[in-house]
Amino acid sequence: EDQCSAMPPNTEGSGPYSSGTKVLLAESPDLRKRINIPVSDNNTKANYASILKGQGERGLSFHIKKLAWTLFTIPICRAIVFVVFAIPTSFAMDVISTLRRKLRRIFARPQDHDIRVQNVQNQVREWAKSGSPLTMRTKRSPWLTMSVALRSKDDNHLIDCSSLRDILSIDEERMVARVEPMVDMGTLSAELLPRGLAMAVQIEMEDITVGGLCAGMGMETNSHRVGMIHENVLSLDVVIGDGSLIHATRDNQYADLFTCIPWSHGSLGLLVAVELKIVRIKPFVHVEYICCYSKDSYISKMQQLSNSESAPEYLECTVFSRDTAVIQCGRLADAVSTEDRSKINPVNAFWKTWYYVWMESFLSRKLERYDEFIPAKHYFHRFSRSIFWELRDMIPFANNPIYRYLLGWMGAPKVKIIKLLTNRKIRWETMYKHVVQDLIVPISDAGELIDKCDEWFGIYPLLFFPLRMCDHSPHQGLLRNPLIPGQKFEMFFDLGIYGIPKRVRERKSWDAKSTLRQMEAWVRSKRGYQALYCDIFQVITVFPSSIYLFILKSPLLMQTREELRRMFDHGLYDQVRTKYSAVGAFPELYDKIKPEAWLLEDRHEDDLL
């Protein structure tokens, strides 16, 4: 232990151990013997000292690469890259996607769905016959997902599900859409909105897929009335670990599997079709804004509105500081009268100021209330142009009127393109100098969580969504049923925290590991949940050196796996994994959502290039 505390900092090494570990091993025969790692007589301290100096001199290509990525971390340089490359590329992808959607409408063959599903089944059966020790995942590239992580799939057997991207049917009598899992929200919205229809829970981000929502999580501003997206799924077609196809509903013989799919992140099987509830909508959403100038005011109003029998169809709150917020109450409307039409505001038009900035202006003007009519499509994607408020840090001048009129028509950079531009250094910074978290706790704890987030992060605005958490007794999936017996639902809320912590902006030290682990412990103590697309620090215990991560690998993972199991109920989930042949076939939930292994190591920043 004394040797570990004195161990030199890590730099790039070779083989499975960091160079700091190698120096320690070279100096300590007893330690080599304890962990059964042979080190040859040539591996002297002098040899390893050269490793600490970077294994010899760096080549010219390394320094060019380092300069390029260093420049990319400078805000104005990064903004130029986004404007010159990311935004035009994203716009081109949108154009291609639009053309592809139109072509698929013409040439789509929903009748071939069974053939596509059979192809997935055959791949799974071939894996089973091979006796491969590798667990299965979809072949989709990590940069195409909406998760913040860029996890490698090199140690998995990949199943190609890319052909499952058709809308199979829109049944306006039953008000059900049957779709394949790779259909994204942009494609589904383009099909539904012109018909005066929408998903029961209409998701903001257009690139999120139906499969990702149903096996993960999804919520919107009407979730206080209808729950999260999994509450509005009618059936799931799942290929399980032995290649069988199962049609699961809430009340058939596979109800246990149906209950456990939400939040399981592909750890139970492969989705191949989904039936979703759809609803009729009107052309506009009449939004009434309530400006609040104290924390108690907006917390009490949100608690009252979300639990009211006459609650608005859409309800959210944008928190601009600990004591100021704007509550948005939305109701579907036609905007027929002259007065109503004079209040129409297409908030997502490229020339308009960003939606959250528009709301913040109500506070600076000391307004109490304000109302307007927003076209339904604009309302459903109101934060898209500014990626909520993340674009302000990527392109600081993107809300300038000159930029909006000249380049705003191309839209915001897509998340997938942003991830494509991410190297290890930038990924490290997004984990340790940036926050993307969604926390779900009982709404009765809202005031305390706002105070905690102000203390932990100092990030504003914050997104506040009330959520109805429903009772699915006798089954209970990863989300627990309400505590009060006989109560059909319990009101929770989601707090979205996206941005750079205040201390990082002020160029002060900020301990991401300890802060996020405090946050996770607090959420667990409140019977709450952490969105699993975010960086999960429940897999990290803070030790002074990565040698501990090596030596104590097994007990460390057992401990933090248990933390996740305390946050999410694994009782039925474990039974379902065994019953439906998921054990050994698909990674366990913990293994699907933990951060990239290299992010847990203490590294010199040159090693991240």
C-alpha cells in the first residue's frame, strides 16, 4: 500500500498494464508474486523509466495530432469546426433522410417484415450453434446512438438489425402504430403529423429510435398524464437468446418479459417490432407561461398542477436559477379567432431566437403571465434548434441574429455527428468537465433536489418534467411500483441537467467523481432513478491510483454492481433473464451501461489522444 501511494503518475504504456503499474511491478518482486505477473530480468527500473518519458520521443504525427485536438478544445476553434463541417454534414444527412423517407413510402415492403425478422433469428441461432463465449449486441455503430458513451463492441458478437426500419402500419381505428425498432422519431413524426396524429408520448429528439426508447426510456411534457413511453406501448416482438420470437403484451403469458423490457437496454433480447399508442392532435398548442420568482412558488405550482384532475395536457418547467423559473402549460387548440391567430409563434423557425432564451426574456421583463399559440410540430421540437441549451457552448454565437439568418436554416449539428468528432480527450472532458444527467425522484423531493443541484453543479437552465409512475402489480420491472397500496400511480419528476458546471466555467477545480457519486447516493436514498443513457458513476470508486483498479478489480465491480441493483429492482429482471435465455446470450444491464473502461483510469492527457 505504501508503494501504491508513492507510485508515479500514469503515462502511455504497452500491454495490459499502465506504465505506472509496470514501474511498481519492476520494483516489487513480492507484488509480482502476489498477483502472478512475471517480469523478466530485463524489465528493470531504468527500462520502465523510459516508459514514463513517453517510450522515447514522440513522432511528428503525434505532435500534429496533439495540436489539432488542442485547437479543437478552444471554444472559437471548436465552433468553427462545427459551423464548417458538423452543421453542413448534419443538414445533408437531414436532406438524405427526407429523400429516403419518401422513397421508403413508395418502395417499402411491410410484407417483407417476416423475412427480416427471420434473418435476425437465423443470426441468433447461428451464434447459439457456434458456442461463442461472446454476448450479442446489435451491429449499430456506437456513434449513431443517443447515449453519451462511445463503448466498443469488439468483445461482442454483433447482430445486424439495420433492415428493421419500416413503419408497418398506422391503424386509425385502433389508434395504434406498428413499427420496426430502427424507425426514428423524425420518420414517425413525418408520417403522423400530416394526418393530425402523434405518438401518445411524442419525443423531442428526431434521431432517437423506437427501439432505443422502448428498451431504454422516453418522456415528454404530457407524461404527468400518460406516463413515460413504455406505459404507451401495447406489444413488443422480441427475439430471445435461443432465436425464438415472442409476442409480449402486458396481459398475455409473456407479461413478465413485457414488464422488464423498459430500461433493460437490450439485455433481455432483440426488439423486432413495436405497437405504440397514437392520439389525435390539433394544429396548435396554446401555451400559457407562468413566471415564478421564488423556488417555493414554482415547486408548489408544479406539484399542484401535475396532480390536478384538470391538469393541462402538456406541462413542464424551465428553471433559470434557484429562485426563478417559467412554467409552461399547454393545451391543444385550433387558433380560429383573429385574436388567437395574432398570437401564433412558430418558435422553431430558423430566424427565431432560441425557445429557452425567449422564455427567459419574460423574467427580465418581470412578466407574471404570457400566452401564445405554437404550431404543433414546432412545439414538439421546441428545443431542437438549440439542443436544449447545449449549443451555446458549442457555437457561442449561434443565437446571434446574423448567424440565425445566414446559417440558421441548416439547423443544429446532430448528436451523432458531434459524437463522430469526439476523440478520447474530448470524451474524457464530457465526462469530467461536463454534465448530462436526467434524475427521476418523487415530486415531493423537488425542492431539495433543486438545492442539491445548485450546490453540486450550478448549471442552469434545468428541465423539470412531472412523470406519472404507474403500478403494474403483480409484476414489477426495473422500476418499482408505487409505495402506497392500492394507489395506481405516484407522481415523480425528471430533472434534466445539461451543461458545464459553474466551477469549471470559473476555471476552478471540480471533482466529477465524488460529486456525481454523491448525487447517485442521494437519488438512491429517495427511491429515485438515474437515466442510463447518461454517464453512470456507480461503476467508479475513487482510489489514488489505477493499480487499485487492477488489483481490486473483482471486489470493486461487485460493490458497484450492487449499487445499481439497489437503484433498480432486479428481482423479476433476473428471473426473466434466466427464463428467456438471456444469461450468456446478452450482456447484463450493468455491463451494457457502464462507462468505457479507459475512462476509469488516471491518465496523462497525452495518452487520451
